[in-house]
Amino acid sequence: MPQRVYNFNPGPATLPLEVLEEAQKELLDYAGTGMSVMEISHRSKEFDAIITEAQTLVKELLGLGDSHKVLFLQGGASTQFFMVPMNFLPAGATADYIITGSFAQKAYKEAVKIGDVHIAASSKETNYDRIVDPDEIKLSDSPAYVHITSNNTIYGTQWKAFPDFGDVPLVADMSSDIMSYPFDADKFALIYAGAQKNLGPAGVTLVIVRNDMLEKVPESLPSMLRYDILAEKNSLYNTPPTFSIYMTSLVLKWIKKNGGLAAMQKRNEEKAALLYEAVDRSEGFYKGHAQKESRSLMNVTFRLSSEELEKKFIQEAAAKGLVGVKGHRSVGGIRASIYNAMSKEGCAALAQFMDDFRKANG
Ligand SMILES: *Cc1c(COP(=O)(O)O)cnc(C)c1O
């Protein structure tokens, strides 16, 4: 048996062991083809079954019907930063952005290159330590859409309830918390998520787009950037990242088998509580970055009293098989990413280490 560590990396991130084992088992001969998934045609009946199952599972887990299309695209969530405005921000219109972290800021910066953009709210002033309150949000007159980031991977904050702007299309970057709790997906005009946090390996981006949005796509765009063409071709306009889509389908099956999104949420709440309780009982030894009501269930961020002590924490944690807890360079400190695939045992082990480290260094 290979030695597996508890992997708290922010993305690419840990995957369910059962999924990796299943992929290993099927690697040399997928479904009796005598070939691996990487070697079969994206137009074969075997791959058609894989992508169809992945699309069906996305809809089933999110409770979506025929109102939305499920796409598997390339270029990461970062490509969606400019694809969304290229498709949905025509000349003369304004798109509104709510900026709650680095990726939200990046999405905004890309949109500025495409058209008129308005910042409807931001928590930058307090170094993105919180989600904005609904009454802070000041929309422009008639926005083409409103863009939010459901979970701020770097700062460790997460929306607890999504805003409702009536008929204004709501677009969300859900890269770091998609499929980690049930929510009303029907309300969204478009959701996108890079797979490498909660869905599978890097290389594929899930996009869920409402049918009526597809009618707004300008014909002048290059085909590979047109949601309507990508939807019409069922994500097979060109060769898609077949292996990443296959892995994503296995992860989606794993989520379903383990009780779906309600069960994921319960487990994620229990996992996050283990770590936040270790922060809260430390009496300031660990200082959480996020304000309590905005705390993320996916990325737990905190600092210690000095960078030296943080370095020691990271080194000693790694020596105990708790890897990837270094914070993002823009925030520093510690970040434990505890997506769906991180076990409760992993979080308990990290919480225990936090207590032990505090007692030895406090
Ligand atoms: C990781 C991440 C991104 C960037 O994803 P890429 O697939 O690397 O482009 C964007 N948004 C959020 C919220 C993320 O967590």
C-alpha cells in the first residue's frame, strides 16, 4: 500500500481514495475496450456514456432540470473571467461585480477589458475578511448580470445565503465550493468552477448555463468562446479534456454514493468545526482571518504571532503527514483546504496537531 498523507492543498487538491483506486483499476482497459480512457476517441460510444453520465449527475445533484446546459470546457476558471463578459456584456450595457477576494478581483479586471463594469460592493477595505452584507450592495441601473464568487479560496470566506436580484442574471464563480452543499442552482444564469478543488483533476472547467442566456451570445465571437456553440456541440466542438471529465464523473458518482450534497454539507460543517474550534480555544495563539459569520467551510485561514512560528508550524505539520497548509502568498499564514474529499479523520488530525503545537509553543 502506498503511504497517503492528509493533503490540505488548495488546488489541485486531494481526491477521494476510492476514485483514484477505481481509475487505477480501469487505467489499462476501460470497459473492455483494451484501451485507457486517455486513448479512446472523444466521439466513441464509451466516452459519450462518460460525458452524458457526468452531465446527468451534475443536474441530479444540483436538482436542475432542462432549464440549464452542463458544459465541460478548458482554460480553467480564469478563462471564464473573460468568457462571461465576452458573451453577456454587450456595448452600452454594464456588468456588476461584487468583490470579496482575489479571484473576484481578477474576474473584475478581465471584465474591464471587455466592457463597462461597476463594483456593486467590496470587502477590500478590511482585507477581504468577510462577505458583504446585502444592504451594502449597490447595483447599477440595469446590469447585464451580477457576478459573485461563492467561496473565496485565498481568504477563507464564503457566502452563507445568495443575494436575490430578481430578473438580473446572477453569475457565480463556484470553483472552490461547488457540490459541497445544496443550494438553489435554478436561480443562477451561469455557474462556473475549475474542477481541481472539489470536482476532479485540473484541466476541465464545469460551466452550467441557463438556456435563455445562450440566445444573447454574439455571433462575432470565435467559436471556442461561444457558450451557444459549445452547448450545441455538447462540449465536443473540439477535443475536450477527456481524462479530466472521466475523473470528474467518478467524483460525482462518489458524491452521490455518499449521500449527495446534503450529506456533503453535514460532513463539511463537522470538519470545519473541528478546525475553527481549535482556533477559537487557542485564546489568540491562532488568529482566524475571516470574520466568524463569513467563515468558509472549505478553506480555513489563520495566522500565528510570527512568520517564523508559521514556518515551524508548516514544517512540523508536514512531518506528521499533514501537508499543504501554507497560506497563499498574498495573505500569508496558514490555510487548510478541506474540500469534499478531505476526511473527517484528516481534520481531526490537524486539529489535534494545532492543540499540540500551541501547547509546545504557546
Ligand atoms: C482556483 C480558483 C480560480 C482559478 O482557477 P483556474 O482553474 O486555475 O483558472 C478561480 N476562482 C476561484 C474561486 C478559485 O478558487
